[in-house]
Amino acid sequence: MDVSSYLASEFGIADVTILPKLESDLSEIEGRIDHQQFEKILDEDLAAGKKPLILIGVVGTTILGQNDMISKILEIREKKAHFWLHITGQAIAALTFREPNNVLVHVLSQVDSMTFPIALWLGIPSAPVVTLHKSVEGYKASYREKLDSLPWWVASSYLSGKKIVDMIENAFLLSKVMLKGLSAIPEVEIVGVENPVDFANRVYKSKYTAPTVLIFKYNYVSIKNAIQHHKDLIQKNEDHDAISIAEKTLQDELEYGDYLNAWLRDGLLPESQALGIDTIELGGNYGIAFRFCPLEHAATFSSHIDHVQRFVRKLTDIMRIVESTVAAKLKFSELKDDFPSLVLLPIRNWAGIGAVCYIPSIVKETNPEDWNAIQKQQISHLNLELVHQLKSVDAAFSSGDCTRYGVSCVKFGMLSDVKDLHNLVLMVSDKGKEIENSQQYLDSLADLIRQGIEAANEALRKENDQRLQNEGMMRQLPIMGSLVNWWSPLTPESQNIRGRAFNLKTGEMQETDVLFKSKKNSDVTPPKTKNETPQIPHEPSATKLEEEPSQSSSEGEATVAEEVTSSSEETKPAIAAESA
């Protein structure tokens, strides 16, 4: 709700000022009153003859549990001008302790009024919020409507003062135990707390009151590194391209951090309903985070310490999986040289290690950016079959779609041990080769060739019909045709029917003159030797010797399948050769 419009409509106060926020790293999420700026604004208003009426402060914000500096505001009021000070927030609940903090009592006892949702704290949804205010001399309260006091009368009859205090103290105890458990997990970042271990120790020594809200998330270090790198480039006035690359890297890291926290949410929240933990979108560079506010849910769900301890143990175990996955993701790109048949593909909305695409040898030489529709269909078909066989061995594999190249891919899931990464990638590569060399895949290639032959014959038939139509019936007669051709000879272009070639690598029809030109050019250019295309030596020499014959055989298959002539009689042996 907009406070300015609400006060203007309810009380006729048109001059409402939204005070500036105190500058901090968290101000983009939730701000606190900048008391120094407030003092300057107050001086300007007093100099202009304006009189301050009321200031609304917050003690225990809903997101981060922050407090406005009420003590500083009280000092300003005492020095400058008197105004009504009203507060609201979750931290007011600490006043109900059997032994409340003396500083908190001293500060909040000086405010004029406060509003607090005690019905939410006690799990009474039908009861209204409560506003307490100091008595004003000579003022008699008048209410336009009757107060709805029946829910509170019933609640006070059922709940004694001791039970109310026990319920609120239990909520703060849960927050204290959760803080201690989260501070012991180094992979967890508690938003707004710089040193969680030291802060938790001070809370347990009763130097600080337990926080009303805990916002925590996975501490993805790469995000902080990307943020710092981006800031350094801006401060050094680097070129625009470098800054753009840094921004793109930062956005990618922020997205992956959100994917990890979303995966944590799916694994943790179904088993943590008794704690009322939920996820929120903080925005900025913070993304998705978990929110734990026991004051709002402990009474409703009857939360107790065992629930918190089970959650912390579950979080500790699942964090090991996240850490192993992040470490494996960093090493994932390093394995691409060891497995040339696999291509790493960018994929979104995935918290796992990443995605690869097995490239059959017939499409291997084509750049992924140049894949046509038929090639994409071949690759997708093979990879879907690959995922189907991998899932029978490891259910963590799944199929995905790479929007960048428009093909199906193999997605790796989360990893509990980074040492297993190489074996998993090796299994994907071996399974892909097994499928590629299987009879089923060869039959699909033969069917593809057969379809190409049929398309070539159909194209030739249509071209021949078009030629006859253009020449006319007179040219087809034995004697009359010779006379017409002598009188009006045909051009060489119209007499030639271009042949058709089916390129198995691209799955497209080509005219033979284009193919002959490319072959002529290839004869002029000397072939490159292996020394001109160096490869990183990653396999033993014995394995290399075994790979060379298979490489030459695949080249021979490509040469045989390079052309499919226009005549169906000439192409049938090629089909048999491919099928064999």
C-alpha cells in the first residue's frame, strides 16, 4: 500500500514525505531511515514554517528484520521539534519476554504508539491487529465503528499470559537454533549478516536478540567474483566490449545461482513444511533466497526445535551435492578435448552439471551453427535414444532442448562426488558410439538414402516434364523435330538436364554441376595432412593406432555416400553397400 495516498485519503494529510534510505549493499532490497538526511529535511521544513506531525518507523522489517535507528530519531525529536512517533514491525514481540532486553525496553518505551500483528504471532487468523498508544491529556478517543474485540476475548480466555509468552519465546528460540545451524555451514550465506559465526555466538550470550527473520541461500562464490570483476572494469574505465562481456558473465552466474537455489527449494521445502520456510525473490544481485520467520508460522504449525535440527542436517547433506556439482561444472568444459564426439551445449533452467550432444561422425565436420533441419533431426533422434539407454543405467540423466542450436541433448544431473565426472562422460561417449554403430541406426541411414533417391527421381521427372513442355510437341516428332531444331535451335542450357546428388552429410539435394565444381576445386587444392590440424595428445599410442583404421573407413563411407546418381538402377547397389 502507498503510505502517502493512504494518509491523504484517510486523514487529509497531503504533505507526506518518504524519507531517504540509508545507503548500504542491502538498500536495494529493503531500506532503513537515514537519520542524518531526516534531520536535514526536518531543518528545511522548520525553516519553511512547516510543523512535523508524525513519523512512522519500523522495528524488525518483514524481509531482512532490520531496525530503523529509533534512538537517533528520538534524539532528533528532543533537539529539533516534537512530533508523534509511531512504530511497527516484528521485533516488538521481544517486549513480551520474561526478561526483555533493557536497551530495547528503554528505547521503545519512549515512542507514542505501536502496531503489531500479535494475531499472526499466536496463530489466530481471525483476530485483528493491535495498536497501542499513549494517553493524551485532554483527548477522548472516538471510534466510528465498533471494535471487533470478540476474537481477543476468546483468545485471552483460552490463552493465559504465560502461554502467550511461551509461544513468542519459542519462536525466538527457533530463530536462535536455526541461526546457529546455518552459521556452521560454510556454503550457506545469511543475507545481511557479515560474520554469521560471531553473530550467532553473541546471540547465544544474550548480547543480541535473536533475529526475527533469517534470509539465507547457497553461497555461490562465482557470483561475488563476477560482481567484483564487473566493478573493477567500470572503475578502471575499460572498453565497452570488456564491460559487456563481464555483464554477460555476471548474468549467467546469477541465473545459475538461482537454478541451484531453486533445486535446493525442491529438495528441502516438501520436508520442511512444519517450519513455514519459503523462497522469495530478492532482486538485484541476490536472486532467490529462503525466508524463515518463526513468528509468523511457529504457532500455526506447532514448530519445535527437532524440526529445525532435522532441517539443518538435511541442508548439510544436500549442500555436499551442490558443492560437488559446482566443482564438476567448472571441470566439465575441460573434458571436451578428451571426447571429440561430444559437444558441450549451453542450456538454461538447469542446475545440473551441464549438457552435451553426441555428434555422429557423418555430421561431425559441420559447424553447429550451420546444421540444417535434417541434420538437427538426425542428431536429436540419436541423442534421444542415447538418453533412453542412459536412464536405464542412471536415472539422473535426462533429455533437454538446446534452443541455441535447436537439437535435443543429454543433460547431466547433480553429482555427489566430483571424481565420478570423467566416468560419466566416458559412459555417454561409449553409449553414443554403440548406438551409432548399431544396426538400427544404420537402417535409419539407409532409409534416409532411400528417401533422397526418391526425391532425386521426382525432381528429375518434374524437370524432364518441364523441358518437354517448353520445347513443345513439334520438336518431339521424328522428322518435324529436326526441321524445327534446324530452323530454331535450342540453347545449350535448355538441352541439358542437370543431375541430382543427395548429400548424406547435409541430407539435402544438390545439382551435379555444383558437385563437380566442388570436386574440381578440391583436386586443385592439395589435401591437408594431419600435421596441419594438430590435436592434443590425450590417448595412449595403442589407442591411436586402433582409431586410425576406423577413421579411414569412415572417410571411405563418406566418399561412397557422397553422391547418389539420378538413375535408380545405379543407386540400388549403393543402398545395399550402406546397409551392409
